[in-house]
Amino acid sequence: MSDSNDRRPLAVFDIDNTLADTDHRQHFLEGRPRDWDGFFGAAPADPPLARGVALAVEQAADCEVVYLTGRPERCRADTQEWLTRHGLPEGRVWMRGNQDRRPARTTKLEVLRRISRGREVRMLVDDDELVCRAARAAGFTVVLADWAADAPELKSAQEGEGRT
């Protein structure tokens, strides 16, 4: 973990479909009701997305890398193990509460505002266009992670159900 006195700029990375390829687990979201336990339970098997991982490693040269995910808190151990296994820089992982169903654009912007007090946020890297639009409107520099396969079920879950 970085020193608490670290004053380097922050580079903030989403995980699902930014660093981790969730394509193999999309089928859990296609039925009704959606199988959230199955969806998150399959996350440790996500292959890394090379472009996202390379960008995080590159940013770690002069930024403190942190992770801002819509995954629920109950996925913390699997998420941290996945980040380590795939060679991602050490960094704080911000997750949503297990019962938080607000849209990703709301929860992520709330965390961005909190962590940017007294710190420069160099960039937010996220695949969710609505999150990116909200962050850009709030004055943050945004990189749209458009390198994953299109995942309409995930996008509707992020925005409509506040789940990822």
C-alpha cells in the first residue's frame, strides 16, 4: 500500500471491462432474475485486458494507482487477489457497499469527489459511458476504456440496477 503521505497524482481505474474481461460471465446477467452470485463468483477467472493493464502499469510510474469498482464489498478478497495475480500496481480498492444499488455514475462520482479533496486526480479510466460523462461534467479528466467487447447486459446492470 502506498505511504499515506503520498502526494503523487491519483490515476483511478475501474476493473470490470477496463482491466478485467467479463465476457465469459455475461450469461449470468441474461436471465431474470439476474444471477449476481454467479456473475461475481466467476470474476476470479476473468482474463486481463492487456490495454487496461498496460495503462495502469504505465501510470504507476508517476501516479498513485487506485481502483474504483462497482463490485460489492463482499468481492474484496477475490478482487485484490486478481489484481495481484495479473501484475497490477498496488493500490487502494474502493468498492460499493453490499446493499448499495445506486447507479454507478452516482456512487463513483461520490468517491471521486472524496478522494480528490487535496489530491490531483490525473485521470479516471472507466468503460461506463455514463460514469465517464458524469465525471467529465464534474471536471475530471476521463479516459473511456473502449477496448472490451460490448456488454449490453452489464451496461444495463450498472445503470439500472446499481450492481457493478
